[in-house]
Amino acid sequence: MDTFQIGETVVCYCEIRKSGNLYDPTSVKIDILKEDGTSIVSNTDTTKEAVGKYNYNFDSASKSSGKYRFRITATDSGKVSKKDSVFRLES
């Protein structure tokens, strides 16, 4: 688990692959939740860096310390793929 200081920008990154190759689905969204399940970011578009590479810059200023979970949801032709990751904020 990666740890960041409150105030830093947390880059939530993912790669999307189909048959082992980088691939662009129709939609790539992110949700970020606090450890207690409180939603911080909900169903928000990510930024495409290159084919199959996406990120979201999460501004942690004024957020509380603790664990956060982000979920990337990729949708294409009615198929949905999800990937979760966890990071910690410290003061």
C-alpha cells in the first residue's frame, strides 16, 4: 500500500488490456472511498495518457488521514471490468 502526505496529489493509475494488449474501452471511470465507505469521488472520468493507460489526480488537501480505496471501472460493449487499489494518507 502506498502512503502519501495529506496535501499531496495522489495519482490513481491503471492500464487496460484486452488479450494482453493495451486497449481503449468505451468508458473508464473512478470511484474513491474512505475506509468507512464514505464516497469522496463518484463515477468520475479518468484522463487518458496513451492507448490503454489512464489516470486520475486526487487532490488530498483537506482530506483526513487513513486508508482510501479507489476503483477503476472500464466498460466496453456491455462488458464491465473493475480494479481496486488502496492507499493511505498521513499528516
